[in-house]
Amino acid sequence: MDEDNNKFNRRNFIKTAGLASGVIALAGAAGAGLAAGSNKDSYTGWGRTAYGEDQFFNRKPFLVDTPTYDKVGETRRIAFIEDLFKRNGELSRLLFPRGDETPLWSFDEGVEKLPEPLKTYYLEHPDALGEFRKAIEKSQEQAGTWDKYKHKYLLADAWSTAHASPIGGQGAFPPQPHGNPEESDFRGVNEETLPLKSPAHGSSLIKQIAYSFGASLVGIAKVKEDWVYQGYMRGVGKIDFEVPEHWKYAVVIAVPHEWDSMYANPTYGTSYDAYSKLRFIAGKLEVFLKEIGYAARSHVPPTSYEIAMPPLAIDAGLGEQGRHGVLVTPELGANTRLAAVTTNMLLEPDKPIDIGIKEFCSKCKICAEECPSGAISFTDKPENVIRGYQRWNINQDKCFTIWNSVATSHARGCRVCLAVCPYSRKNNWIHKIVREVDPRDPTGLFSSAMLAMQKKFFTYPGGQEYLPAPDGNNKTFGEAPDWLMTEEWFNI
Ligand code: SF4
Ligand code: SF4
């Protein structure tokens, strides 16, 4: 850091710290922070909608006993043939059978030759058949003129195709690779690639598209060989391989776990709430990139990847690795789950950040104190050298035993270290101040004060207490949301 920057940061820190301490002292930070934390606008990455906050209109004054549709005669259920898509689907299967099969019906044969219930339906609704014929002709006409529009509407078309893919596709989404990456990652790629204005344009576009698919955070990194697994390649099997040349960049995306269930780890949380979101976002991004002419492969949790995510996300500027081995980001803390899409699109990579996580971790150690398995190191400084990189290392085997020791049987896991990490906080005013002030404090005093407050005002059940009896008491760091508490809804 240069001197000017240092001065700027100190000045900034002193100004903001003065303001912060005044505000904090006045308001009573712990209580006020707690209240602000329950404001649904602070639930980064899940938004108001996931909590019903968008259904804000008070309907009570307008409740009526009779629905506003008018019943004027004898009623009946809807026949499937009355549904436009089902009816048109039936007709399409007759007109355009799969493969080389001969059509089973043509418009020239007339309504009488249609099978039931189509025949009766169209005899009663002759205009509908004419309209369907017109729709088919229009669609064929448009397919013929697509060349005229395909450049102007390339992005809109790619974006909507990506959205439609999980619905139109067969089987799991995103589809898993088949064959080596040189075939698989290019399968379905648009033959034409328009000249990109610049790599910076590429990065901005891809980030915006990823946000629109639901990513909370997006960063771009060059793919480093060190982060690519060796010995197994999806779609090929157990092989040693060179990093494919077209894995030039990785678009790294992050989403949080649902906040309230995450705080109530291990019993009420699941990693899959974040994983399932990531699979959709990454899968759509893969389709989008292919649609605009680039090779793409999504790498998604829990196991469908060839790249280690945390170091890739560090390169992409999303955050830093904490003592617990999990990525810590300024926006989501350790409540950050990751996926990536590798591509040969020319992108401008982001730079890594340093917001002082390592320094904070060296004095915090809350995750190590709370870990039920004792898997997290207590050493002040990172002391392990892993494949040539120095960091804190967790004992994964011990951690896995705890995943299998918790009370809930599905989507087993623990995640206590994510829940207790002081960085895993919602986006309320007090954490906004802390987030801005702490990384600019060259003395470390601010973080020490915050940590002392954290340890004073938050209670932690402690290690084994998170486990079921006889080892523990199914304790959680935060209270479970009422919508996950069976006893609130059922007699048990
Ligand atoms: S997931 Fe649980 S057992 Fe594993 S390191 Fe974190 S706190 Fe420890
Ligand atoms: S709980 Fe504390 S020591 Fe552990 S990762 Fe978070 S900040 Fe670092």
C-alpha cells in the first residue's frame, strides 16, 4: 500500500471511526444491531421476496365471501384439450413426428380425419384450427427471417434460451459433461461469435447476466493450473489431464444460505439451499455463453466440478479464506457458497482484495472454539503448508464425522463455523459501518473492540452441544425460524 493511500485510509478511518463510535455508543450497538438484523431488507442474497415482504398489501379490508368471477350456469372441470399448449402439443405430434416418421395428419385431410378428442374440439371451434395453422406458418416465416435479426437480438435470445433450458431440458440441470472437454464444453456452441468490444465489456456483460440469473456476487479470475483437480474428469473418468486450453477464465458466482436457517445450523440448515440456487445460476450461465458463441462448463457443488472454488474466488476478488477454510466475503461473510463457469470468452479478470481477514482470524478463533469436532486450528498464524500454500487447514475427516452425527438425516452437514463467524452478518447499518471501518483501521483496535463486543453480547453453545444426545443437546447458534420448527405447526 503506498503512502498516499495509507494517509487516505487513516484519515478515512479516523473520521468514520469517530462517527461510528458515537453512533454505536448512543444507540446501544448490540440491541440496535439485533433489531436492524431482523429487517428483511438486510437479508443479502435472498431479498425481501423470499420472506414474503413483497406481499405487502393489506387485503383484510377487502376480504369478501364470494370470489369476483361470475358463476352464471352449470359448471364443469376443464378438459385437457381446452388448454392451448396441450391441444397444440397433440396437433404438433401428429404434424411433426420425431425423426423420419411420416406425419400422421395434415391440414389438407381436414378435421374429420383428426383423432378424438381433437376432432370434436375443432368441429366445435373451427376458427381455432385456422389460427393454429396461421401460428405455424408465422413461426416458419420467422425462422426464415432470423438471419436478419440474429445479431441485434443475440443477447435477448441467449438470455431467454438460458432461462428456458432447465424447463425444456431432459434430466438434471445443468447437464453433466459427456466426453472430453474439447467436445463437451463446445457442444451446442453458436457457430458465430460477434466481435466483442473489449474484455472489460465481456466481464461487465457476463456479471450483469449472472446477477440477472440470481447470483449475489460475481467475480472473474484467470484459471490457474494449481486450482484444477488432477486424476478425474467428469465425462471421461479417472485420468490425469492437462488443463484444457479453453478454460481461460472462470466466472465465479456466490450466493448465501438462507440466513435464518443458516444461523440455526447444524440442525435446521442445509448446504443444498445454496447449492440448488448455484446449479441453476451456473447452468443458465453455461447455456448463455454457448448461445453467444463461447465454450463453457459449469462447476457446481456438491461434487460436479474440476476446480477448487475458494482459491479461485480469492483470485476473482470475492473475498479471503478464513481460519475455517471457507471463503469470507465482505457482503456475506462465511455464509458464501460458490460455483464457477469456465469459458474461452475473453474477459477482464478482477483483482484479489485484502480486507484483513487473516489478521482478524488470528485473534478471533470463535470457529475453532465452537467446532464440535475440533477440526479447526487454534494456532495464531496459519502454519500448514498445503500443496505449497500456507494457510490454516481443517481436519476434513473429523469434520465429516460431525456431518454424520447431527440430528437431521437429509442433506447432512454441520456449518456451525459459518454460523458463528462474526463476518456472517446481514447487511444492516451496524455491520455496514464495521465493514467499512475495520479494513481501513491500521491499528487493529477497531476489530479488537468489535470482537470483544461479539464475544460479550453473543452466546455460543460450545462444541459438542450442537450434537444430539448423549454427546450434546441439539443446540444451535441462532434460534430456528418458526417456519422450520415442526412444533409450531404440528402436534408432536
Ligand atoms: S463444519 Fe462443523 S465440524 Fe466441520 S469444521 Fe465447521 S464447525 Fe467444524
Ligand atoms: S470465526 Fe473468527 S477465526 Fe473463524 S473464520 Fe470467522 S473470523 Fe476467522
